[in-house]
Amino acid sequence: MIPMAKSVSHLLYFLLLSAFVLNCNGQERKVHIVYMGHWPQGDFATASNHHSMLQSVLGSTSLAKESLVYSYRKGFNGFAAKLSDEEVAKFSEMEGVISVIPNHILKLHTTRSWDFMDFRKGNLRGSQESNVIIGLLDTGIWPESESFRDEGLSAPPSKWKGTCQGANFTCNNKIIGARYYNSGSSNDDTDFLSPRDSLGHGSHTASTAAGREVADASYFGLAKGTARGGVPSARIAVYKVCWTFGCATADILAAFDDAIADGVDIISVSLGIDFPLPYFKDPIAIGSFHAMKHGILTSSSAGNSGPFPLSVSNYAPWTLTVAASTIDRKFVAQVVLGNGRVYNGLSINNFDLNGTSYPLIWGGQAANYSAGANDDISRYCINGAMNSFLVKGKIVFCEVLWDGSGILLANGVGTIMADSSITDFSFNYPLPAALISTEDGLDILRYIKSTANPIATILVGETPKDVMAPYVVSFSSRGPNPITPDILKPDITAPGVDILAAWSPVAPPSIYAHDTRKVEFNIISGTSMSCPHVSGAAAYVKAAHPEWSPAAIKSALMTTAYAMDKSKHEDLEFAYGSGHINPSMALDPGLVYDASEADYINFLCKQGYNTTTIKLITGDNSSVCNTTNPGRGWDLNYPSFSLAVEDGQTITGVFTRTVTNVGPYPATYNATAYLPGEFGVIVQPSILSFSSIGETKSFTVKVFGPKIVQQPIISGAILWNDGVHEVRSPLVVYTILPGASQVHLKSFSLAQKKPTFKGTSVYHKNGILGQN
């Protein structure tokens, strides 16, 4: 997917970008990933094998060498190469090849936030935190930022095997590794050919997860405070996979491959797709599966396609999928009219007009007729539609949310935008601006049309307390899981709205792509922002319990999350999963729902994978599917319970689970289960006693009830309590269309034909990302 050109020079650039290598038959060659699962056992020259495969299909050694882009040979087996459609077909039929994946382009999906969660300081020693390494797949990092200084940190842990790559980039004892990937050689002239961040997004996510404490951090004076990440002493490893054009699948897999070999403990991925793909055609699902095999938890963003159902991305059960919720701080800017009326607008407005009022006009009164605009176009104040003779020196009322560039470039003073589509988060703009409701906009328009000389001013931004927080923000993607209805997604929610964190000084500080101001910290929103909060919390748990598996860490975070207010969320757990992250409690969860690679293999067998494919994925000849019949995912040892009932069927489900004692012993836990209405839940046994740490106990949860049709989500929970710990798992029941329980099989061919991709941050260098 190629973005729209912004100038003649950009047009030439994108024409070059869209030109592909042609083979001798005139067919275009595009980058594809030939995925082959785990590497074979024993002494095996993977790179040589990849080259031989290419040579056999392409017909010559030189073509094979020119075609090969990446050889994945550390965390898993496969390669990326430029292939024609005919060559793709040949590789797809080869023995040992699991799938051939097009090189799709993905887009990029804190001072107050950690304090809001009552996580002001961790209880761990600095040496514990500093032994943990967080790998971030993103847009790179700005190494000179105060958030990444290394004073007081020792040399990197001995387990670290990574490197610092690229010119004009220096690592330290905080940023201990940095790599960059550009399989398509399609960087913009504003991109750095190094791990250095030109977009800001990667610096923001890295500092949210593990930034050092920085006093008096702010956005042009707004939200001033001490900025820090969740684990300020943890190490950061940077894998730059995203550029101005987006994030390429081949690069993402190469970064996972390197991160696994480098020795990271947690991988943070604020990227995603907006169309369901089978697990082993989704690059993040593939990479995170192999990370899990090596003891690494992947934290991923749920996406910004909410509040629409079935929009959640990164839904593989071995990943931790994070929704976005608010904190108790809003950003507002008041609009004051000449008649004394005051309206509250959403805006991160750092511009101070000192209370001075300016002439106020409606955008429809300032059409640029010479450019072909009229009042039906100029009312929206888009770039090029405005008459600069009429706009200059005035505040302009506009009838839609925009980036402010239309008024700025027409020499206007500021803009008031009326749009009720966004009510729960704010943008920052390149000029004084406020976003008000459509209803308030009608009042302002009436004032303009009924007054001889209307005037207005926009006050500098304020940060009032949001007493409704936390609640899941409107843009956060929702469940249910589009591939496996029996696995509840998202898993958890975390702060992702109006988050202050580090920024690249060469990236625009507002949603206007050509804003030339510079900031060291910026305030943006997205599940891209909530994901690193959970990555930091996961690193905190890993530091305290380095022996815990990825599933155990995930379980600890999910079962200690605090319950969200159901009255604020129509879609309940489909919005927030297990609840809001509570890092302090996650160190001592009492019990965990652990899962190994074997558990996920069993799950995959029931999802339609066969023994041959499973062996390729795992690289282990002992991996066998005991059944070839697709089945429900009720016995995967997951920390939540999801029962999808086909329309017209009775409610019947039996879940099997095993919990491991990680708390004090002896301990006895009593079960409590509930579902509202006429539904029943039985937990057997209802009492679990543990005499040692690491001891496991199994139980079943039986859910039953009458026939249901077109039933919205029903929300309940399973709780285990020993008087000290409360281990809480959500239990949801909902209806699906007949046959939809096997949606993972039916969606494969459709998903392969036309997948589309979108980001997980609602802020991007190229403007506001759509939420379609």
C-alpha cells in the first residue's frame, strides 16, 4: 500500500517505489516470505538451503542471490525473497514450506499514567530491573533523549548477544542494542538509514515502557511533571521496522528472528493488521510464537478500529493483547465568544492568545474560488480550499475535525472545529485550536450569522481531572476474537489516552505533518501507547520472577487486573478483557494459569493444523496431532473463559484448567463463580489445597443454560480466593452464527485474497490515521 504523494518530488519517489523487479518473462517480482517453521535439528546450513531452494525455482545462482532479501535462521526457519506469482506457486507446493506470505505493509498502530495506576515506584532492586531487556519493534529511537541516559547503569547483562548497528547512532548501557530493517529500500528522504527515530513513535513507546526519570518534562509547558517508564532501570533493545511508508512484513519477521537470538526478555509490538489472517500467515503471530518457544512474552496492541466489534488484531493466544483506556487527566481548551458564551473543547493547546479576541468567521464564508472551491468545500477548512485574504488574522469556525493546516497556511489565527465523532481524547495542533461538539458548533454558527462583528478567542489548554476514568477509549479495537471465538481478546487494558513520553525532535509535534516546531516530549493516544505500559509491567514481573514462563507472566497480569466499571462499557470484556492492568499486584498473583508450547500445539491441532504442519512449525518430530477433527479451544490453559454459542443452541461448555501455586504454602483456595440471569456455572472441585510452591491442581468449569439467539455478551467471572489472593478470570457467553465456531478455517481463503492493514496509534507523521 503506497501513501499518496505530497509533492512533485514525492510523486517521483513513489513511482520509483512502486516499480518492482521484473523477471525474464515480464512478471513483476515482489517480496514474499517463505515460512518454514522451526529450524531442523542437528548440523544444518540454513542459509545454504535457502539459497539452493531459490536457485532450483529461479533457475540460476545469480538470480537466487539477487532475489534473497533475508534468511531467517535464528529464532525460526524461512527466508524473504523477491518472487513472481509463478515462483510463489512453486514454493507453495514445496515440501517443508508452511506458507508463502506477501510482504504486506503494516502501519503504526508518561508522567501521569503510572501514578494513576498507583505504580509510583517498583519494589524491586535496581539490579533486578537492569537485568531485564525489553525489545521494541517500532520506528527506532532518539538515543540522545534524557529518557534514555545510562547514568548509574552497569554494563549490559551477560546474556545479551545483540549489536548496535548503523551510522550516526551510539548505544549505551540503557539502549544496549539497535538494529534497522528495510527490505524494500523504500525509505522517505526524511527517514534515517539507521535505528534513529524520525517519526517519534518508537521513542514514545520505548520511554513509556522503560524510560529513565526526567524531571520537569512537558509538552510546551502542558502536563509538566516527572516522566518515566514502568521499569526505569530495564535495558532497551531497538528493532526499527517502521518507516514513513509503514512497516514491512519481511522486516518484522527479521526483527523477531534477531530479537530472539539477541536475548531479549520481553518483546513490545505496537503494530497490527485490521483483517483477520490465519495464525501462520500473520507475521506477528509467527514471530511471537517462536519468541514464546524461547521463553519471551510478546506484548501487542489491540488496534485502533474501535468501537466496532470483531476489530481486534494480534489475537493469537500466545500473545498479550492490550486495549487502551483513559487516565484521570483530560486536555481541554475553552472557546470564548464575544457574547460571553464559553464552550469546552478537546485540545492539547499550548498556544496562549492572552485572552485577546479576534474576528470570527465561518469557513463557508472564505472559499478559495480561484482554486475551484465553494462554500460547501471551504466549510470544512481543508488545505487549499481557504481564501487567505479573508482568513488572515481571524479565527475560523470549521464543520469537521481536521489537522488545522488549511487555516494555518491561509494565515489564520486559530480554528474552532465542530465534530462529535471524537469525545474522549485530544489531538495537538499547529495553531490555537479546539474541538467542540456538533451541537455547540450550531450555537457558534448562529452567533456568527446573527452578529455584525463576531469575535472569539481560544484559551490555552487546561488539564482537568477526569473523574470517569478509567474507561476504554472509543478508538480501541473490540472483540470478539475474529479467528478463535473460544479465546477472549483483548486480554487486558492499560493507559493509552493522552500519554506524555519522549519524542524525536525531528518529528512533527502535532498532527500536521509539516509542523516544524521541536519537542523532546509529546502527548499522543493509541493502543500503541497502552501496549508499552503492559510491556513495562511484564518486564517488572519478569525481573522479580526470571524463571516464570511467558504464559505465567501473562496470567499474573491478567488475573490481578482490577475489574472495570461495566456500566461504562456496552461491550464489556470485548472492550477490556480481564480488566485494567495493576502492576503492583502482579508480582504476587497467588496462582497462575501456565501453558507450554505443547499446550499451544494441541490448540493449533484443534484449529485445523495437521501433524505434518505442526512438525514443521516446532521442528520436533515428537509433535503429533492426536486428532484431525477441528475442536473447541476450551481446554487451552488460558486465564479467561469464552463460550461462543451458535444461535438457537443451548448453552453448554466444559472448560478444563490447571493452576500452579506461586504464592505462600500451605494454601487453600475456594472458588466463586457467577453469571447473571438464568445461566448456571459449576466449578469442580470448588476447593483447591496446595502444600508446596509449584504444585499444580486441575479443575473444570461447566457452563449451562437455555437456548439463546442473538444474545449480546453476558459477563461473569471465576474467582479463586485464599483470604489473601483473589485470582480473577472473566467468563463470557455470547452468540455467533451457525458454523462460526470454525471461523478460523472458513476465513483462510478470503483472508489471503485481500488483507488490509492499519496502525495502532491515532497519531502519525502523515496525519490522523483513519479508524475505518
